Amino acid sequence: MSVDTATVAKIAALARIKVSEAELEAMVPELNGILAWVEQLGEVDVTGIEPMTAVIENHLRLRDDVIDADPLTGGGVRDKVLANAPAREDGFFGVPKVIE
Amino acid sequence: MTDLTELGVAAIRDGVAKGDFTAVEVAEAFNANVAAAQTALNAFIVATPELAVEAARATDARRAAGQPLGKMGGVPIGMKDLFATKGVQTTAASHILEGFTPEYESTVSQKLWDAGAGMLGKLNLDQFAMGSSNETSYFGNVISPWRRSDGGNAALAPGGSSGGSSTAVAARLAPAATGTDTGGSIRQPAAFTGISGIKPTYGRCSRWGIVAFASSLDQAGPMARDVRDCAIMLEAMAGYDPKDATSLNLPVPEWEAGLSADMKGKKVGIPREYRMDGMDADVAASWDRGIEWLKDAGAEIVEISLPHTKYALPAYYIIAPAEASSNLARYDGVRYGLRDLPDGAGLQDMYAATRAAGFGAEVKRRILIGTYVLSAGFYDAYYTQAQKVRTLISHDFKNAFTQCDVILAPTAPTAAFGLGEKTDDPLSMYLNDVFAVPASLAGLPAMSVPAGLNREGLPLGLQIVGKPFDEQGVLNAGLAIESRAQFSAKPDKWW
Amino acid sequence: MSNYRIQGATGEWEVVIGLEVHAQVTSNSKLFSGAATAFGAEPNTQVSLVDAAMPGMLPVPNRECIRQAVRTGMAVGAVINKWSRFDRKNYFYADLPQGYQISQLYHPLVGEGEIEVILDPKDPEGSTKTIGIERIHVEQDAGKLMHDQHPTMSYVDLNRSGVALMEIVSRPDMRSPAEAGAYLAKLRQILRYVGSCDGNMDQGSMRADVNVSVRRPGEPFGTRTETKNVNSVRFVMAVVESEARRQVDVIESGGTVVQETRLYDPDKNETRSMRSKEDAHDYRYFPDPDLLPLELDDAFLEECRASLPELPDAKRHRYETALGLSAYNANALTADVEVARQFEALLASAAGASGKSEADVAKRVANWLLSEQPGVLNAAGVSSDHPKNTVEANTAIVVATESGLISGSKAKEIFEAYLTTEIDLAAEIEANKQTSDTGAIEAAVDAILAANADKVAEYKGGKENLFGFFVGQTMKAMQGKGNPQLVNQVLKARLA
């Protein structure tokens, strides 16, 4: 499968990366080169093989339902949460006005 | 007085403990080297000499008070700028995070500070750890301290993505540094710069607070002068973290105490598929020397097969970009980092402008690849297929480890290449990790140790891959090679 | 089979409905972080670094959220998948800090189940219908955007971001607004019984995406639209009605229904297209690499099952068979878990206090709670959670009435006085005790009959409805304390 300019433009839009026409033109052959190369995976017979789910045998642990049990992953830290925000007002993050 | 910057982790720790010198003296000596090398090598994005001294003072005070100094007591280190450090800018070498000052400390860096280490600064790297030459950093290339012996002064790549780490250790700007390894990012730069580095079993080191590249592959590990220093530092970094659901709930072994270069009774596998056509002659020769050294150490050599080796890299270049495309979606200009808000732009325009301005070309390339392989209609053909191949690669290793204890292979297909040599062709750059990636896909512990110089006078590394959880076996095989290779070369100081 | 049909210009149409209900899981902390979930907190105060998707933050699942989803699945008789996975649903929006929602697409926690709904709550013995549940999965809620606080900016509050939701997906089994409404009400009832969701629809704890299509009866499904975030049973019914009508009009005027996301406007009672959400969605679902597969062991499932309460259908059946309540009362008392809880508490207390079996006092307790007590509370102007409306007080009233100590009307009077003034309930009951002293009753009756000789004559002349007058006069003379049965008995004998 190879991609054309329109496809790359669509992917870039999906990934929310603005690209110029010139960048698009340059990306098409690059991406096609990489895609052609990864497509050799199609040669591999994977009959009966499950996709990998856990690289090292391990079980998903569940945590107890306790509020702010660990301050590093608890709430009540609004100042920390907002500290690096490009726009913050009245305890909120600010973004360009959204019309729904 | 000895040059304290020639000392490694163990020597500093022991010397400080004995009172041969103070931790502050050590920190100041490295701070001076960091400052002196910054313009030429560009290893650090931010230097934090005051933090190094502050930690050293604390160590000296503890010593004066007769308190224990910790596994890394008095050792200043470099911190790859992928680890969140509270109050110190953390960028992943990307413009999109420029100015971001975390309100939290990564688990691994916190463990190192708790063990008595101090921070010399935040080390440069490939942007979001995507690269094999440290040429994708927004903050400029890192220059390897090594030069070819032809008398030329071509700038060489320090490897990547942990290129600032490898350069800092090789150039004596730090006795050790943290690295992260997603598809070779500890081992390949270690090999390029004549130092040691180990990527532990996936899950040994917490990923909490490390800027994510590819979650199922990312692992932190130490980069240092020798195997013992790696063992010491890995002990300090590793350990169960309930904040990381993929963290291994296992006790941390005493790897340093368990070090032994005696390989009697051990079987070393030599994977036939790694001996590729057109292999660099010096690399092949160093591999052969490595085999002899391990035999000399008492090991039995067995040929093994890892039949899906050639598919590891293509599988990696689907899985890693797919995960990255999702992991990097949070860089959107809303909560931290760069915001590019063109006049009259709406929310979605702001995202697209911010991400266009904030991400470098390689990061964008991988996000686009990842987005494409996950998109409707392509998911099964690419992503599911790649994860099945990953299962097969993991099976290959499982089978191989029924016949051997560790696997020996080159770390990289060549020695360090010149800056700019591979930047025009992403594929040729990717191929650099051909030997490193299979162990990453299988989550296995793997390390690189220096194994000599090539005909150009540049370091070559040998890689040891172990069974899950068997860092000790990997370290011991590394030590067996190290003690026979007697690698003592270091770059001439030209900076 | 529903006979609900939309009459179009060209004939009859049938509506096909499926619901995707998002129910907030009752838990103290969020699905993947320790931040609190309480409703109504100051903006961004219940947000952890994880919920704000700071670089390097990682999710760790909350056991209670998984447990509640499993219990919910069990309550609808569903298959529980011991192996499930979390997937990432990727899209960009300001209320979604990670740039993806952690959800479950490929391997949900709960598989197929079903619930039975009563189509007319006034007629619980009437027709029922079984609605299939396709799956239940667990996922993160998004944050909230506010658009009116600033001239050029929208504000983002992440308090809800990361709160656990269950998405409960029905089969397209419903065929009328009433069925859709009954399904949602039944689901809410079950969730509240299980305790996995508080069902507070006005706080957004439960909201439904309503999938509607129309077809000629018997033909294949038509193209559906999805109306998002409908937050009451009434609105769901209204959406079905208006959207089905709209689709019929579109088709009959020669157009085609577009598969799209719509929004309901309750003020205009119509749905409108959400074009802003229509830009080529491709969610790029893939397994979340930060999380391992979720594997549940038998002990966990056993605990989930053992901790399930008696569910509404079983309870309703038991009220009818073991307690002898009418189908209507049994349905009314089990409609909401709180009502059932009050009923059972009062029932046990009343049985204990009167020394009778629960079955013996059940009807009295049911009548008191369903017919009498609500009127008293209303008259007293207090709500049922009034501090004096205790189990003890209700027990005293019910027991006194059940045993004939006081009359039903006296009971209401006393209870109202108790709620609104400072009286001693026991003393008041004692003071208003009915008399079963036959002599006293006979004396009172005789006096009344003597004083109303003309009416006695009329009665004997055939005006039998005067009997009630005599009862009333006697009771009045006895200040309401005469045992009504005895009064009746004596009057009948004297007037014979």
C-alpha cells in the first residue's frame, strides 16, 4: 500500500499537524519508502499466532479505591495542574472559544 | 591529587565514604568539566551545577554525622532530559516542551536522589527519544567526543537517543548518566562512545514520570564507564512502583554483590541470523573476539537461531510509531508547553499549528506513520500483524534460551558515523538498531560493553541479551568480556 | 410486539431504537487516578497530574470500578469476560487531556445480557418485553468545557476527566418511545439496586445516546442517527418520537436519512445535527500499552456475585408471593431501591414490635407507606427525609393501627401532629386509644339514636345510606376512639 499526497494530508489532519504543500510533497516518498519496507512483515506466516499483549509475563494490578492515597497521583493540586498552562483563568485552562 | 573526573561510580562512592575526598569536590570537578565542554559537545540542555553541589553537601553532611550515604552517595550524574525533574525544565529535547517545568519528579530520578546521587544537569537527546544519532534534538546536535584516528576532525554521532548521556560519560562530564532504551537507545550510544549501558527487563524500572515514547518498549537504565558502575546504578534505579501498572513487583537483586566474571557452566548463544551479509569486518572480528573471551571465561558457546530477526526492525517501526502517535497526542498547547495560536484560530487550528511548530521532522514522520498504521482499514494489516510478529520474535528468544543462558551479538552494525551522514535517509538511520531492537521487542535485559576499537580508532560494543529478570547473567557476561577486553581507550580531549 | 406506528403520508412506519447508556460508576476515586469524584467541586480541584495528562503520567485501574461493572453485568445476567483489555480511542478535543480516551472496544469486560421491562408501570401484570444488552464496558469520562465565561475563550474543567463510566449498550430491540423509556427506567432501577451508579440523571450520572431509525414494518433496518447525551427518561421518549417523525418526513419527501450525530434541544423538542463533530472520525483504537490485560479470578467474581443484593424483579416477586402484596403495590414498593429499603426497614420493625410475622403486617405497612404516609407528609409540608420521620415513629403508628389500637384516620392525624408539633407520640397514641368497651359504645349509640329519632325513622323507611351518618355521629361523640368495627356492629343490631 502506498500513500499519495491526499492521503498524507488526511493523516496529518487526523494527527493535528499542519503541513505545507511543500512538506507534503517531501513526505510522500519518505513515508512510502518506510511503508514499503515495513510491508515485508506480510511475508510472515502468523497463522494461529496471537498478537503480543504483555511483553513480560505480568498481571494487571488493581488499586484500592482510596482518594489521594498517593499525593503524586491524587487531586487537590490545582496549582500544580495549572502551573505550566499557556492560558489559565479563574482556576480553568483557557482555550480558543469552541462553538459546539 | 588525582583527577576526580576520571573516577567512576564505585570509586567515587567508596572514596567519599572513606573520606579520600568530599562529595562537594567531586561535584565541583564534574561541574567544571560540564561547563568547559558545553559549547563543543552540547551534551546538556540545562546544567544544574547548584543541584549537584547541594546534593554533595547533603552527602558530606551525612558522612560527618555518621549516617549511611546510600548506594550512590556522593555520585553526581547526568539525567537524560526525558525524566521529569521537579522544578527543572524537562523538554524531551522538543520545542513543544520548551519551558515546561514539572511539578513532579520521575520515580527513577527520585530513587537516584534518594540513593545519594546529585544532578549535574539535563542531558540532550534525540527529540522524544526518536533517533539514533542525537541529530533530532531541538536543542542542537550532541557531538561525540570521539574522532577518527585519521587525523580529521569530522564531527561524529554519539549515538541516540541517549546521545547526551553517552557523550557526557565518555567525555568525563559525568561518571554516569541515565538513559532510556526503546529500540536500542542505551546500548547503541554506549557502543558508539566506548562505555557500558544496560537496559533491564521491561518493568524493572518504573516509567512513571518519564516522557513516553513507546510505552510497551520504553525502559530506563544506567550508562556508565564499566559493568560494576552499571550494576550499582541499576540497583538504585530499579524497583516496584505501584504508579506504573506495568512495573514488575519483584525485589531488586543485589547485582553489584552478585558480580562474577566466571562463566563456567554457562552457555552463550550465538545467533546465526545476526551474521548478516556484508557485515562490517571490524564488527564481525570484535564479535569473534567476544566469543573467544567468553570461552576463556569458561562458557560453552552454542549456535542458536532467532529465525524472525529480520522482521524485528519493521515490526518495531510499526509498533513504536503507533504507540508514539497516541502518546504524543497530549502535546496540544492546552495544559503545558508551546501554544501556537494564529490570529482567529479555533481550537483544532491551534492544535495543528502548535504541533507543527513544536515537533521536529523525525517526530512528525513517526507520528504520521503511527497514525496511518492505526487508521481504519489498515490496523490489522499493519499493527495486528506487527504484534503477531512480535509474539514470534519473543518465541524465538524463549526457544533460544532453552539452549543457552545469554546471547552474544554486536550492539550495532557499525562504529559511530559522521553527523549528517544518514540524516537524508530515515531508513538507513533506522537500520542502525537492527541488532538492538529484537531484545526490546521481547522486553529482555540487554547491555552493551566496549569491546575494542575499529580500524578508525572508534569504539565497538558487544551486546549481551539475557532471559527475563536475569540482569545478573547479563552483567556477569559483560564483566567477563570487560575484564578480558581491557578496554581503556578514551577520546583525546579536543574540546 | 409493539404496535407503535408512525403514520406517514405514504403509510405506516416502525421505529427501531437502541440505547448506549453512560452511567457514572459509584466510586470514591477516579478510574485511573486517586483524585476524588464528588459532584460539584471547584474547577480543577479534583484533578491529579495523571488526569491532566502531564508528560510521563500513567494509569493504574481502580478495583472498585471494575468490581461495580462486573456486579452490574451479573445483575443483568450477562457474561463476564475474565479476560478483557483497555483500548485507546484517539481524538483531539479540549476536554480530553490525553488525546485519547481509555475505553474498551475489542474485549469488553461484560458481554451479552438482557433485562425485562414492564411496559406500563400502572399495569405490572400487563405486557413485558425482554431487551438485549450487547455489552458493558468501562471507560474514562471527559472533562467539561464552559463557553460563557469569557469573550474569546472557552474554559476547561477537568474534574470529571477520568471519572469511571460504564457504557451499557443495548441491542436495537426497542420499538416505541414507551419501550425506550421503560428500558432506561429499568436500567436505572437495577443500577441503583446494585449500587454501581447513583442514577442522578440531572447531575449527569446517567445519560443516554439514543440510536433511532425507521423502517416499514418487517423490512430491514434503516439508517440510524445517534442523539447524544440525553439526560432523562422523558427526553429519551421525546427524542425517539421527534427523531422518528423527522426521519419519516425526510424519507417521504424523497430524501435519505444521513448517519450522523445529533443533539436534542428540549426547549424546541427537536434534534439537530452536530456538524462540528462530523469531521471524518477515525478513532484509531488500539490496546493501551500502559495497561496489561485485565484478568479476573474466580475469587473476585465470587465476591462480586455474593455481594449482589436482591434485585428488583426477585424482590417484586417475593413481595407478591411471600408477603401477599398486590402486584401494583409490589411494583410500587420495588420501583426504587430507597423505597424498598424504607419498606423493609419498617416491615421488620413493625413485625418485631407487634410480635407478628412480616407477612401479617405487610399489607398495613405497604398501605401506610404508599397511600397514607405520603398524604400526611404532604399535609405537614415536610419531605420524607424529615428527621422526625423515623422508622421508630412509623413503627409506632403502623403497629397501633394494625392492632386496632387507633383508627386509620386517627393515625394520620396523630402522625401529622407529631411531625409538626412537639408532642409525645406514644402518649398521643395512648390518649387516642380506641375503646372496645361494648357498654360505652352501646351507650353512645343509644344516645345518638335517641337524639335523631327522625333519621332513624327515615333509615327504617329505606334510606339506608344514613348508616354512615350514625357511624360518624357516634365516632364524633366518642372523640374518634370507638372501635369502628364494634360501632358498626352495635349500630346494625340496634337498627335491625
